[in-house]
Amino acid sequence: MSHKRIPKRKAAIAVGGVAALGAAAFLLPMANASQDNASGATATAPKTLKSASDASDLSAQLQDLLGQAFAGSYYDSGKQQLVVNVINGDNNIVVQAEKAGAVVRQVQNSNSELAAVASTLKTKATIPGTAWAVDPKTNKVVVTADSTVTGTKWDTLESTVQRLGSDMATLKKSSGTFKPLVSGGDAIFSQVADGTVRCSLGFNVTASDGSPAFLTAGHCGVAAKDWSDSETGEPIATVDQATFPGEGDFSLVKYNDPATQAPSEVNVGNGQTVAINQAVDATVGETVFRMGSTTGLHDGQVTGLDATVNFQSETDPNGVDTVTGLIQTNVCAEAGDSGGSLFTQDGGAVGMTSGGSGDCTSGGETFFQPVTTALQATGATLGDAGAGAGDAGATADPSATAGDENGAGDQAGGDQIGGAADPSATAGDQSGTGDETGTGDETGTGDETGTGDQSGTGDQSGTGVNDGSSVDDGSSSH
């Protein structure tokens, strides 16, 4: 197998849907969050921040500047401004924050108080099917229960939230079921005793020893050690580190061939490539994009940080697999999307799909492992400092439309990393190019997922990635 085959797939996952970034309407978070400062003086005009990365940088500066007065922040994508929450802020603190370029909002609950709420929930309400995260827009902890939380479990959860107080926590119900979303993005496979495990590549990285590797979901790494790029192929990568459950959901998987090129770029169809230029922290309120093999490209907003999710244990019917430190979003996802990339419009790697509830018809909640945390924990660095860059084309225009999002699906099998991006191309066309999967699929397996021309169909109902691997029909051990 050519050493270029793998990186193309990996690159495809890393930012598989950038060409569709302009497709979905941006949700506007709390457009009127600005308040006058404590003195009544005219506020300094807030900065216009063209990207959520700029907002994240400003938020980090203000957190250092404000200290204990800092009570979270979020990005108002409609006004392109950072809104910073201040607790017991005197006039001097407010003025400093405004001079820095933020919109200042006085709130009631401090970060430490909200952390205490989360601690109480951990002690009193670690129930399978529950999740919680701080929402800086409401300055409360939002607790979510999936459809399995009923009867005495619901009563326990509800009474716990009520005791915390409506000014500190809120409770909502999700129609789906929280579960790790195995598969998705660019498919990888492992044969285990009871069948085939299927997951997806995340972002290309370089391991601390200089070897090529990739990040994927931790629940994949603990399920199997050796991974192939086709369902019946020989292993091409081996798990080096894996965390799940616990403080994250991430794995570092090293390629067996040290000559494997692993460029930090992605195939977005039609020979277009997009560079992943940095790992970035998520900011509440920013628009993010997720690529997965089952449902293709979807976008939404970050709704919470440092989220805790309590998955039902798959090995113990009475057990709970608790994962902390996740990003919560309203981006939809379904079974088969796990491990897919969460990224920003300007090529920032944000996260990898961990799990969630709902679907892409009715919506739901989805949780992601932060890339920055995974890199720090594994000692890896994003990309390969330019390996394969000679094949890279121009950056895809984010204003291109999504078209049939799932047609990009065999970006999982799309084996191109070269070619200039056509800014006018739509993702529908990208899906329609089809035989990025079938044409010269260098794995020699035809279509990696076995359905032939998934990407050529460009039809969400015909995503070969899901059908080919029979993810929903028991090919996965998850």
C-alpha cells in the first residue's frame, strides 16, 4: 500500500467539509448582551472579531486580566464580538475589559460557584444518559437527560437540580440516547473476537518521537489495538495511547510504516484541499463544522465547555462510563459519525466526535474531544510540518455551498490530497465527483466501505460509508 493513501484519507477527515462552510445559516447568540459599565460612562466600542479564534485569544487575555471577576465568555457571531461575563466587577474592571475590546455583562454566578454545581451533580446525579456543562450565555449549568432517564432516575436528577436552584442550574430533556457514535469520517477498521469494529480517523499528527500518527476517539482505541484502512485489509496503524472513559475520549494511533506521509490538510472533493493550520480551543457561541461518514457535513454552534457526559457502560449493564472535559454543541450527528473532525471556517482543528444523542432530522446534542487537550496529553503535534505540502492546492472557499452534504461522505475514501480548490464549487459537486472514492482508490479495495460509489451518489440516504460497513447492522462492537 502506497504511503500516500493513508494521509489522503486522514486529511479528508481532518476538514472534510470546509467547502460547505457557508451552507448553513449562522445562529445568532444573544445579540443584545451588551450592557453599560458600572459608572454609566460611554463604553469603548467593542472590537470586531472576524473569527472565533480571535475571540478565544481575547477571552484568554481577559481571564488573566480579570482574575476571579471573570465568569466566562462567549462569541456573538452575529455581531462578531466577544461577550465577557463579570462577577462583582467594579468600574475599573469593567473599563479594562471594555478597553480590551469586549462587551461586558454583569452576572450573578462566579466560575467557582458553577464548578461547585457541577461537583454536586457528579456526586448526586452520575446517572447513565445525563450530561452537564456551563452555559455562559445563561450563566448557569445546563443539565441534559436523554430518553433513557426515566422513573426514579429522572426523579433523582430532577430533585437534585431543583435543590441547586433555578438561578444556578436548569434541566432539559433530549429525545435521543447518549452514546459513543462509532464510525464516521474516514473509516478505519479492526477485527476483534466478536466482529468488526469501525471508527474514523481524526486529525493527522506527528508523535513525540517524530513518527506519523493520527488522533481518533478514545473509545475506538480501547476497543481494538490494530487498525486497517479497509475492512479486510492488513493493519496499517497501532494504538499507542488511549483514554476512555475518564478525562477525555482520545487515542493516538501510530502508522506502522514510518515513511507514511501525513500532511495537515484535507480533501474536500473535486481535487480541492484545505490546510489545517492550527489546533484551537473552542469558544461558546462560535460556529463550527463537523464531518462524518454517516451524515456528511453539518454545522452549528458550541454551546458549552468542559462538559461531563455519563454514557451507559457497554460492559456493565449497571455501570456508567463518565467522560469529562468535552465540548458540547448543537451540531447533529448519528451513529457512524464518531471520530469525525470538528473544525472552524479558517482551518482550525477543534475536536473529534465523541458521542451524542438525537439525529440529523430532529437535532440533538453532540460532544467532542478537544484537540488541544488530546495533543497536550499525548505529546503529539498537529500535522507533519509540511510533509506532502507540494501536493496541496489552494484553500477551499468557505462560501461554497454544501449541496448534498453526505455526498462528501467518501471523502472517507476520497484519495486526493492535491489539486487547487475552486472557490465557486459547491459541496454538492464535491459529492458528485463521486469517484474520488472509486477512481484510483489506492487501497485496492475499490470503495473502502464496500459500496462502490458512495460519494458519486451524493445522496445522504446512499452513504456508502454507513451501508458498506453495516455500522448500524452490527459490524461495530460498540
